[in-house]
Amino acid sequence: MRRLLKTVLVMQFLVWVAVILDVPIAREIITSIYLATVPGLLILKVLRLHKMNFVDTVLLSVGLSIAFLMFVGLLMNKLLPFLGISRPLSTVPLMLATGVFVLALMYTSFKQDSTGEKKTNLLKTKLNSISYKTLFLSLIPILGIIGSLYANTFILILMIIAIATLYAFSVSSEKKTLTRLYPLIVLTISIALLFHTSFVSRHLLGYDVHGEYYVFKLTELKGNWHPPEKIVYPPDEWQLQLFHRDVSNLRSVLSTTILPTVFSTLSDIEGELIFKVIFPLLFCLVPLALYRIYELQIGKSVAILSVFFFISSPIVFWGVEPISLTRQMIAELFLALSLFLLVDKRLDPRKRQMLFMIFGAALVVSHYSIAFIFLFYIVLTFIFLYRKADRKMLNETAVLLFIVMVFSWHMYVSYAPSETLVNNIQVMYEKFVVDFLKTEARVSQRFFSTHTSIFVDLFDRILFYVRHLFIVIGITKLAIKPKETKFDSKYRLMSVLSMFIMLLCFIVPHFASALNLTRFYHIVLLFLSPFFVLGGMTFSSWIRKMVGFLHRKSRNDSWRKLELRMISIVLIASFLFQVGLVNHILGDVPVFASPLDIGRLKATNDPFLKTSLYNVYTPEQEISSVVWLSREMNETSVVYADLRARVLLICYGLIPTDQTSLLYSGTTLDQGAYVYLRTVNTVDGLVWTFRKEIIGFNEILPLLNENNKVYSNGDSEVYYAP
């Protein structure tokens, strides 16, 4: 173990040298690895957790490291101003603070070893020579990155085929060497799918991520973090109220403020890369944690298929919406690690509970909605399993402490999420009877694409309904015959509660809109994914009993293998539809979530598809024009732009919100005002106005003709009213 401490000491020295001398490349790489792993490893060592395999060690050490960075940053942010340091989140304070805490952990670990503690095997693993299998796995993320960066559909198709091949081969092979590679398979596929979407654009992709980037830049530039304050706006400024409510929610969590600031300040990695690379890499650990959760309860084969089901969906994992919710990425990592601790009973109960509370606290400060949802799970699990639950984990003290953490943070430190929650509950209560029979009061979003071919559309719909039929069958069997499953009692109840949440989304008016139906679906699938496989196996067993000769002649083990292969076929077919390969080959309607169809979306004449694309995809020219405008405009000038462009002006140009205004057909410009036009305005002639309506460019053309064009780069333009 002292070898590990020596390695950490050398790494600490290299980090200080790289930061102080600002050594290119070395500072970015060494510091990032150090921040994401070293603090957590040392915490595990201090807790004397030495009976873990390599995968569990990686998961827990990274989770503890991320929590460590957020809480140390928060501590420095609160204490250093009393010492006269106005920028506690700048380079020197953060470097000294992290270094001091890490050295303190090292000293504690060293003293434990000196007092005769047993040597641990932390991070000990057998490293075999590189085989063709590991080489093949390492190529899959490379294909995704290169294909996305250079918009090469052929390379992306190769990546998709390679992933589908792994889906089939993972359950068809009985070799133990392959099952040992399951964690690596999950990790490489996750990285490939996330990066093949994230690298479509050089800049941030999505909508929420721009607000997250904005609050991060404010924190980084000021060198400190302040919780949001209440701001009262006139009733007619509804759009400004909405924006500031969202910004207040984002400023209320450390995952979008302190965490990226610590990474960016110490590693000197540009802010956008933190959101495009670092956060997705952390998010890749969620499927890995899920695999361990499922494996501990239902075995390797079912676990790997369950994880494949989770990561195959663009709504849940690799699509534009999931990768644009960085606060949700971090919170889900802590949620998955918390679930892992609930079902893994090999560790010492007191240490498990301590880690559970650390991850719970980190979840609370990472995302408000998931914190409230997890509180719902924890409290009901404690109540319903009061006599049967693991009392050493979910006892009165742990549940009460988690309740206190959630409400203390969101009532006294950050008011915005609590205020939003109260408003949503009030709306549901007041309009329940009135809107109960109104379908528009429920969010009805389609989870499958639209196809021009009737046959293709029918097949896609069948696959959609089959997937969710399997989940319903699996969760129904769990509810009726819980003892026939090997799930932990707490996980069983949480899975039933997850299905209950989905039912509420479709039954209770305005319930789904409180968060978003797709985000509810995203969260509950963390619990429900195994039931896609188990439900498929139950359905197959029904068929087996109906077909008598199969029941008589086939052995149970051979039939089980056949069941898993049949489920993998359904999974592969669904994946090829969801990833957009079928649409791309058939030349069907472009799939919005698929990087394969970015070129087709850019060329489409459909105004809805075109506007939807450029509302999440930001060309380089638009950022260049925003930077130019923010540098050249006066401090009192007002900039008029469409709904999406206002977000770019605020987030990339850091132009104050009260100096931006909405552009529409009736706009009149004051003297010295500017008009900012983005690509979809100038090239495609579409303007996204208030209430998310689309108007033609001709409706604002008279306004532009009256003023001067002062900037143009071919795609984006700026006009000035002299």
C-alpha cells in the first residue's frame, strides 16, 4: 500500500509543477486524472476498504473524488473571504486547499499502515497482455470520435455495426474471458455513443447546457460562488422571469458552478471541453455502476443485456437531451453509487452507510429534482420495509439526515428549486379536477421516430411496444411473486415505485410537466432496465409452456441461452432504429437525435426540423459573431435577437439579460440598438419568436433595411441602429 502512497505523492508533486509552470498538455492530463481519482482513492484507504475488485474501486474512488472537489470548493468559498481572499475559487487557493487535504489523507493512511494495519489490495488487478479483443474494444470509441468530428457517416456506421455485434456476441459466447471483459465492453460502448453525439459540434450541444455553461462562467470569472437571490420582475417580462428562474435553479447546485470551476481552474482546460469531454466521461460510469448493481442481483448475462437496453436509448443516454444536462449526469452518478451501496452487502455496514450519506449529500448539491425524487424513494422504502429493510443502512438516523440535507440546502442555501416544487404542486392541486379529462394537460411525447414508409413505421412501433411490454411483464411478476426474483428487497420496492411514477405521469394532469416526461423516463429506467430482460424471459417461458414439445425436449439451461439470444435480437433491432441507421439507409425522415442524419437535417426544407436542429446545434460562425458583438457594443446598448439567439448572447457573450430583447415582426429599435442574426435566420429565413412560434425572415426584413449591417461572416450578421 505504501507504493500507492508514493505514487500519489509523486503525482501531487507533478500536479504542483504542472500548475505553477503551466506546462502545456501535462497540466491538462495529469491534473484531470489526479482530481478525478486521487482524493477518492485516499478516502477509501482511510476507510480501510480493501476487499473490493478493480471496477468497484474505480467507481467509488471517482465518486468520492467528485464529491470531495465540490465540498472542498464549497468550504473554501465560505471560509477564505473571512481571511480577506475575495477569489477563493482561483488557482492558488484551490491548489493549496486540494493539496493540503490530499496530504492530510496521505498522512492518515501512512499512520494506519505504521500501526500494523493489514496491507490492502486497493487497485490491485491482473493485467494480461493486450489481446485482439481489448484492441477491438478500444477502436469503438475512436470510430465514434473520428466519425463525429469529421462528419463521416461511413465510420459512424462501422461503429454502430461493431456495437450491434457486441450486443449479439456478449450473450452468445460462453467463454469466461469474455464475461471478464463485460465492464470494459460497457465502458467502451458508453464512451463511443456519448462522444459520437457530443462531438457533432465544436461547441455545446443542446439547450440546458448553455445555461449551465453560463453559471459556470460567472463563477469562474468572479472566482467565487454565491447562491441565487430573489429577483422581482414586472408581470409583462415573463420571458425574463422564466430565464432567471432557470438560471437561479442552475446556480443553486455545485455540479454546474463549483465543480467545473475547480476542474477548469486547476487543469486549465477550456470550459466547453469540461462540459463536452469531462462530464460525459464521468457519465460513462453510470452504466458501469448499473452493471455492477444488476450483476450482484441477477447475474452477468442478464445484467449486460439490461445495461445495453439502458444505453441504447437516445432519450435516456446518448441523445441530445441527456448529454446537455450535465447537472443530471453528475447527480445520476451519485444516485447509481448510492444504489450500489444499498445492494452490495459485502462491505462493512457502518462504512457503507458513511459512503451512502456522502453520496447522498453530493446528490443533493448536484441536482434538485433528482434529490427530491431520491428522497421520495428513500422515505417510502423506509416506511414500507420498516421491519424487513437493511436496518444498518436505511435506519431512522440515515433517513432523517437525508431529509434534513435536502430541505436545508433547498430552503436556506438555495430557494429556487423549493419554490419551483411548491408552485408545481400547487398547479397540480388546483387544476386536478378541471384538467383531469383534458389530454393536453398531460405531456404526450413520442418515443419513436416518424417514418414515411408504412412498413418501417409499423415495425418501429412494434419494437417500441414490445420493449415496454417486457418491462410491464417483468415488473408485474416482481409485484405478484417477489420471492421468485433475486433482487434486494429495497431495490424491488424502488422498482415498483418507479413504475408508479411513470403511471402518475400519464394519469395526473401537469405531473409530467413538473420535470419533463423524458427525464422522468430517464430516471425510472435506472431501476426498470433489468425488467426488460426478465420480462422477455418470462414471456418466452409462456411460449415454451404453450409449445409442449419444446418444454419436453429442451433443457432449462439451453432454453435460457435461447431466451437471452432472442432478447438480444429485439435489443439489436431496437438499437438500429433508435440510432438512426435504418432511417439513414432507407433515406427516410431524418432522426433528430442521430448524428448520422446531421447533414440531412441541415439540407432539409422542413422549417420545424431545421429550427429544431439549430436550436441545439451551434455553428462556429454564430459564436464568432457573438464574441465580436460583446466586445464592440456599448455598455448600455440593447441587442435584439430571436429566442434561441438570446441564449447565445447571454451564455457566450455574457451580455446582461436586461440588455437583450426579443426580435419579432413588430420590433422597433431604439437608437444605438443592435440586431443579432444567427444561421437559421440569415440562411434559412426562419425566426423563432416568443411562445416558440416560427415566422418568416421577410417579416423582419423592413426593420433591417432601415439600419446598417456592421458585421457578417456569411452565416451570422449584426445590424446597428445609428
